[in-house]
Amino acid sequence: MNILLINLPINTSYPPSVYPMGLGYLGAILIKKQCHVDVLDIRLNNYDQKFVLDYLKTHGAEYDLFAMSGMVTTYKYAKWLSSQIREYSKKAVICVGGSISTAGELILKNSETNIVCLGEGEKVISDLVDALHSNKSFECVANILFRDGNNIVQTKHEPPMDIDLIPMPAWGLFDMHRYASMSFMVPVKTPKITMLIERGCPFECTFCYRNFGRKMRCRSVDNIIEEIKIVIDRFGIGHIDFLDEIFNGNVKQVKELCSRIIAEKINITWRCIGRTNLLDKEILQLMFEAGCKWIGYGIESGSQEMLNKMNKKQKVADIEESIKLSRKAGMIVTGTFIIGMPGETETTIEDTRQFCIRNEIFNKPFFPIPYPGTLLYEYCRENNIITGDEKYILSLEKDIAELLVNLTEISDSRLVEIRNKLNDELSPKYPLWGH
Ligand code: SF4
């Protein structure tokens, strides 16, 4: 079976510095199943629509299955692309995965897409290939939405697979040397790569759609160490960005991983995203010794009232303590901030400003974006702030720096003015990479 994996472009000012790990895992599963796999990396190569059309004109008919992956912000592009694929490949199956699946019904109703993958894609793509091989209905593939005439069918739910059983990503499908040379979150000169040590997050912050569901599942330390050694050997990797939603969700796993990196003298630096109330002095020191030179915290606000409203389940005091302990351990600390969530006032924004000054930390704050699949999105629909229609989903392709929906009582112009003032006042003082 011939399969084309497509990395969709994202409309953002950020460069494409992270290889599409999700497609890498799918590629590995497909290769194991003896499929022929190609990749069209539109995001990395910045291919324009003409290039993509020429590719489809020349090669479109060769594929049995097209699998696109992207965020919900790629909805408009995915819609356009599926119609072009259908032009040149009448019978092929088109499926989408990634956070775009949160707008699954819309994309099935309004495009040529046949299947939306809900949750993790590895098992889905494997079952889908089996179903296509044996001419079975999509109904036998768990965890998908598919179009059946005018109906949208959701198939049975199956728990996700043991993530240790997923093969290592098929890096060979991507231009890894280019990806490894691009700088991502930290300014390191050595080749770098991204990795995950777990999937899922048990928390329920109102603005977050949690890529991998609520149940946290961890890879074994042996499996992670194996991946680290392979990428060092193959690509000369010297720095790893762990993109886990909460790197330190399983303290035992993190301690074991750090101890192994130290014991085996694995020479890397790394960065991760931590959750403040699960860290203490001992583990931070161990992490630093194992190469964790940067740690990012999803701080979001310096106002306890706003943290409670976002359901962060974090205390401002705990966050401040973790920043201090991380710096004491030797790490450079970064944080993300959101201003403009429901209930935000000029007073709560001032609390955040004071927090940044007090803790000498700042990162340009985001305005909240109600993505489908989040509690915030439900709130906005219930309160008629947004409708669940396609027009809203299409608007999500705007750059994340723009104010898409104002969820506060503050006027649009004032909110943008406050954000710009914070950027002007704090950016040069407390740069992203510490001081
Ligand atoms: S923001 Fe972080 S802690 Fe909150 S639900 Fe999302 S992944 Fe979990």
C-alpha cells in the first residue's frame, strides 16, 4: 500500500523547528506493516500551493491513503488540500489527525476528508491499513469519525496502546539534519531534537485540549534511553527538547531517567516543561546534573484569582518557590503567560505584571484562544461568545499574537494596549533566556 504523510503548514511567525513527531511514529508503524511511505513536508519546506498541486498532479494517483496531521489552525488548508487530493486521486482515503480532529465533524461535513482520527494515531493507522487491505468497513476501526453518506459515524472507543510498544519514529522520512540544525526553544549550537517521555495529562486547565487525553502514560526508562542513544549516534544530537505536557508528572520515572543519564555519562543538555507543585529541591538538582539546563513552567498568571478561574490547581506561592529552587539548582527558567481569560481585569493583569517583576521572569503573554475540545470553548458557546460554526474555526488560522476573541470586560483596544505595554516594559528587562 502506498501512503503519503503530509505535514500541514501553520500560519505563525514561529519557524518550523520541530520535526513532526506524530507523523514520525505513524511512518514507523506503516513501514513495519510493509507499506511504502512518502512524506510531503509542506511546513518545513514552505511549499506554496502551486508546488503542492504540481506534486499531486504528478504523484497523487500513486497513493491509496493520504494522512494529514496538523493543529486545528490548519483547518482551512486541510480543507483546500483534501479537495485537491480528490481531484487527482478519486479513490484514495484521506484522513486527518492531530488537534485538527477537535473540529472533526466540521471537516468531514465540509471537505473531501473521509476519516478523522480521534486520539492517538498509531493504532488507528494500523487498523485502517488492515481494513483497506481486506476491504472491510471503516466501522471496524476503533477511535475514528468517518463519513457514511450524509451521516457522521463515531466508531467504538478503545483505550490507547502501550506506548512502549510503539516503534522509534521513522526519522529517515524527514530532513532530520535540517530540523536538527534549527533553533527551537533554547539557543544551543549543537544539533537538537524533540522527544516525549509520556503522553496525557490528568489536569484540566480550561484553555487546554490536552493532546493525548487525561490518562498519563509513561514510557519505560529503557525505551527512552534507547531513543536518546540512537539520536546521538545518528544525528550527533547534543540537546533534547522534551515536549511533554508535564515532564515531571511521574516523579519516579524522572528520577530513574536522570540517574541513568548520569550513570551512563550521556552527554546532552535538555529542556522540559515542568509542573511546579510536583518538584522539590532534590529532584531539580538531579535534573540539572543530568543536563536539564532550561525549565519552562506554564505559569499563565500571577493572580491567584485567575489561576483558580483557569482551573490550574496551582498556587502563586508554589510557582514562586519552584522558580527560586530551579534557579538555585542552576537552571534557566522560562514561563508562559495568558492575559484576557474570562474574569480578567486590569487589577489581575497588574498582579501578573508584579509577579513578573518580583520573579524577574517574562515571556510575551498570549491572548486566550478558545480551541474546540476545551472547557473554554464550551464556555464561549454556552455564553454565545462564539458559535461552533465553520466561520469561527476558519478564523483560528490567524497568528496567535492577534486578539481573536475578547473574553473580558476590558475593551479590545485597551487590552491590546496593555499587552503591548507589558511587552515593551518587561521584554528587554527579563529576556526569555534568563539572566
Ligand atoms: S495546561 Fe498543562 S497542566 Fe493544564 S491541562 Fe494542559 S497539559 Fe495539563
